[in-house]
Amino acid sequence: MKNKPPYALASVDNALLLLQMLRDHGSLRVSEAAEELDIARSTAHRLLSMLVYRDFAMQDDRRTYVPGPALTASQVVGRPLQQLRRCLGPHLDALCERVQETVNLIVRVGVQARFLASVESTQVLHVGDRQGTILPAHLTSGGKALLAELEPEQLERLYASSAAGPKEPGETGTGDPHLSEQAWAELLRELEAVRTRGYSLNIEGTEAGVSAVGACVYGASGEALGAVSISAPSARFDKQRIPGFVRELRAMAADAQGDLRSLSQL
């Protein structure tokens, strides 16, 4: 029998109970959450809104709350992500300072792109913090940069049927892999273009009004450890800025090489 902490935080406890309810029930309405926790509907709504913000919940077409990608995501296996994040942190800060736009550190898990860290721009109009967000890899700039590192056979295995189990060591193939034939053909063409030019683009592919450019960062043996993206409001993301963004991404990757080589078990 576990003892309740002497200084339990009611709001944290309620949020954790909501996570358990979503996990066990599969769906949840605001009224049900309020009744179950004996709290006001407005409080239940605020708690659920925070879970949506951090991708632990989302709303379906009926405005019912269901488990979000963060709640159903699989564990990242065999990657020292905390070390990677700490190593690149100062370089992300410096990159954000130079480009004056939000920058992100992204890793790929199966067909998902996970945002490990964000450094927000200080401009009034800017892309917000994406840390903790999970999105389809084939739609994000960082995810596409990482997918372009795979061989054609690996890509086919990854997107054939993620529900069937692991496709490659350390990966679970989580996410929705079922692309239409047209979408699959378009993805293959886009990834070939990414390999040719060395960077990827996301022009409002995941969110209206937001565009991004991404490129990989590499370990000592040449393997892609993750990707870094520069995200900006589409109103400021014109073609003339892309070459400058790419130069800055490459300069950051070069500056980080010494630190990346010092990481263990990569």
C-alpha cells in the first residue's frame, strides 16, 4: 500500500488521475472528468486543455477527449537523448540568437518526429515552444531530414505496417504509416530532393501559418543523431531567407561537432 505524500499537490494529482482515466477508458468528457474528480467543470476543462497542449490528450470530432500521441508513444530505445539535448543546448541558443526565429531539436522514433527541445524567438510574432510535441515525421522538416537518411528498404519496412512490430533495432514503428500511393510517391520524391540539397522544408505541412527548414546533426561515425529546424511564421518565411537559414544550420552543426564527438555510447 503506497502512502500519499504529506505535501500532495491536488492539481498535479488530478492531472495524473485524468491521464489514468484516458488510458483506461479511452475517451472522456469534461462533465465526466469533473464528476469523477469532484471538481468544477471549469477546472476539469483547464486540466484537460493542458493535457491537450502537451499532447497527452486530443479532441475527436465529437469534442470528446481521447488519448494523445504523448500518452500512446513508445519509449525511445538506445539513444542518450538527455546527453544530446544538453550537448546541443548552447548551440540552439546561439542559433536562435543569430536567426531570430524559433529553433528545435528533433529525433525520429519510427514514423514520428519528437521535439526534444525548443528555443523560442523573442520577436513578438513567433512560433511557440514545441518541446514534447509529437508529429508525423513525413510532415515535419526535421522528420523529413531524418527519413532521408534511411535506405529505400528501411523506408518501405517502416511505412509498410507499423502495427506489426519493430522494423529496425531500437524502433517500434509507432504512428500512422498508412499513406496513400500518391502520398507515398510524393514522399519518396521529396526525400530524394532532401538528399540532393542537404536540407528539408515544411511549408505549412503541420500547421497553417508556420513553415520550417531542417537539417541533420551527425555523430562521430557519420550517423544522424537528430535534426535541428528553424521555424518561422510563413509571413516571414520567404524563399530569399532559406539559403541564409541553411547556412546557419550548417554552421551550427559544424560548431557542435566537437561536443557531439564527446558524447558517449552514440
